[in-house]
Amino acid sequence: SQQGEEDPQALSIQEGENATMNCSYKTSINNLQWYRQNSGRGLVHLILIRSNEREKHSGRLRVTLDTSKKSSSLLITASRAADTASYFCATENGGSQGNLIFGKGTKLSVKP
Amino acid sequence: DGGITQSPKYLFRKEGQNVTLSCEQNLNHDAMYWYRQDPGQGLRLIYYSQIVNDFQKGDIAEGYSVSREKKESFPLTVTSAQKNPTAFYLCASKSSRNTGELFFGEGSRLTVL
């Protein structure tokens, strides 16, 4: 079952620009998480935002959560070529025994 | 260093053969998970285990089997009953039952010839 849907599917920007990725979901959540995946590698956790939080920062990352619209956004500021990767949102629902449901991801390409 | 180790990284199999993918963690996590990832797709949950000697089916368990005899180990067997087994398989673990981030291994890519 797919819960989160990222938008856009692919994003290509120049180094130094900001990258914004969006995630929409369908049911109420306990928290929403963002992960990064380099090509052919495992996923790495970036940030977790709880349902009672509206915004969270971690370094160059800024995540917002709007539970009324069932959506979240991930902003990467001053992007670098090393940020090139796929980014996934994942939601944890109340009845899911703590299991995460992942979206299909946004493929970000940062050109030097 | 603590982490999750998956092996092998690449695996080729002939149709009709069972294969077992290894997943070992030394993070002392109770919960472990197996996901399947197809090109351009998100992760789909195959099986998960929240405690030793117990596991549950995920969304796409058909054609797969698992065991959890030790806290550190959660091997996945892809059986011949799995009709389209070529995929990237990811193992993950989590420290608490209900909240928190997942820690992933580096994945195993299975190709059926």
C-alpha cells in the first residue's frame, strides 16, 4: 500500500540553487520521515517530523508538515553536486505497528 | 562500527532455485524489516519482525520466507514461487517498536537469469 507520493518525480538544478521536494499522504500519521538514497545504495535517514510539529531544521535541510493538507516538503538549501540522490518520504501511521510506508521518491540531480 | 550488513551484494539465480539473502545487525535493535525496491519505485514491505522468534507478513510476502532465530539475524529466502524476483532487496532495523528511524543495509541485487 502506497501512502506518500513525492512530487516532482525528478528535479534537475544547478549547484547553489535550492531544491524543494513535496510529499502528500492519505491517512493520519504519527510522524513523517525523509530518507536519501544514493544510486545502488541503502537508504539513509535525514530527518523526522512529528505530527504535532510544523517545521524542523537540520543543517541545510528544512522540513515542513501541514497535517490539514496531509503534505510535507523538504527544502535543501545551497545544493551541492554531492546532494545528487533520490529522496523518499515515509509515513508512520497509528495502526501500522510502527511500520513505515514509503513513497516512490524524487530523483534530484545537482549539476556542478 | 555498528551497522547492518547484507550479503551478497549481487546474486544471480536460475529460475526454479531458492536463494537466501543474509542480513546481520549489531545495533541491538529489536525490530528488523525486509523491503523490495523495483526501478523507479518506492520500497515495499515483504516481512518484518519485532522480536526474536516472531515475524509478520508485509504487503508482498507471497513467494518469500524469513526466520528470526537470533536478534542479530533476519535472513530472507526468495523461493521459486516468487514469480518476478529480480529486484533490489533492502534490510533495515529499528531500535524501538513504535517510533524512530530505520537503519538500512547496503542492499542485495538479485537477478534471475
